[in-house]
Amino acid sequence: MGVPSLRKRLVAGNWKMNGSLDGNRRLLDELLAQSDVQPSAARPDAAQPNAAQPNAARPKCEVLVCAPYVYLPQLADALRESGIALGAQDVSVHAKGAYTGEVSASMLADIGCQWVIVGHSERRQYHQESSALVAAKVVAALDAGLTPIVCIGELLADREAGQAACVVQDQLEPIKALGKDVVERIVLAYEPVWAIGTGLTATPEQAQDMHGQIRAFMESDRLRILYGGSVKADNAAELFAMPDIDGALVGGASLDAREFLRIVAA
Ligand code: PGA
């Protein structure tokens, strides 16, 4: 359907505050056993001299998982050369110093992260993160070589009041103000708050409508825009068929390896 996009699909798992050393090991084992995501051919040291898997097809989709800070070293180890990349769920706006409890972008890079989620609605809601702070985190992440996945999305009350597009634009404004160069180095995730963890997914048409408006507002054909909010194996394909939906940020369903990989394959 539609014109094939040049934007590579991306599926990111957001484990949120879930996991344990044992549980993660089981989930990672299942993910790696069932995954046909291959190591990136761009990295010569990752070449697999395994004759049983000659010329493994390029993944049609980039895949990553974002885990709680404390488990990142465990995941970095397990996912090395797996073709599944690693991300954190938040980052400090500060580079270093007297900020007790904070973790800097360079620390995340140091430990093997390539990605970081910023501005998730749960951070905006429970930690009062403003859109200006989120934009500052984008800069901190990029400065350390991480790619930020910037979350935006309206509350149910905003949608019911016909304000969804305005709210999302307000959230995007400080990001857009960073300039086109920044905009094309980030990924956005449109996550209507009423769809997160509720089992209520936006319809593909509702999501496409907002993604189209976001792309127009950000003035970029190259920017990848993920959809998030109760994405499951059963609804992923119809969402991904939409021309401006470039993948998904997956919460609950990323804790089940089979379900997550069915979304990756959708
Ligand atoms: P959900 O979460 O898939 O469990 O709705 C998505 C998210 O919050 O990123």
C-alpha cells in the first residue's frame, strides 16, 4: 500500500520498570533464539564466518530494546553482535557532576547504548518533564552519539476537546527549534496517552492522520515517526501499512519474545 518508504522501519521495545537478572536472561534467550535479525554488515568485526548462514538477508527492520539502567550491562553483553540494539529509557540533561541519581548520555554510550527514549509520557506525567527539558535531553543525547527517540502524544481529554494536534505541536516546538539538522538525527514516537497500556490502540487512520500532521509540521520526509500505544502482533501490520508510520515503540508486548518478534515481522 502507498509509496514504498525510504525510511527503514524501526521497532523498539520499552521494557519500562520490569525485569530481573533471571527473567531478562530468559527473555533474551528467547529473543535471540527466535530472532532472525542479523548483525550489521556495516561492522566488519561483526561478520559471521558461519557457513550455515551465508548472505543472511538484511533485516527489513531495525530492532532495539530499552531496559532499566541497572540491566543495561547485562543486555549489552547478551545482545553484542546480535543485530538487536540497546537503548535506555531516559537520560540526564547534564553531562556530569553533582546530580545524585542521574545517568549521563556519555555513561549510556560508554556501556553500549546507541539509543535513548526521552520525554516518555510517564516521565512527563510523573516527573513533570517539560517539552523544553525534553529538547535539552535530545541535545545531550546527540552530543554523546546516542539517537534519541522523542515521545509526544495527547491525553484523552485533549483529543475529546479537539486539541490533540495543538498539544502535539506544542510538544514538538522546542525540538523543531533545534533545527533541521537535529530533526533528521532523531526518531519521534507518537504515543497517544490514552492508548498506552490500556489496550485501546488508535485506529490506523487516526494514527496516520496525526503522523501526517507531525511530518508536515516538522517539514521532513526523512524523519522516522513511530507509533506507540498498545501495539500488538495483531494490530502491527495494519499500522505499518500506513505511509507515515515508520515502526513502533512497544511497551507491554515487548516483554513477550514471541509477540515482540511477530511485531518485528509484521
Ligand atoms: P504499551 O506502551 O505498548 O504497553 O501501550 C507503549 C509505551 O509506553 O511506550
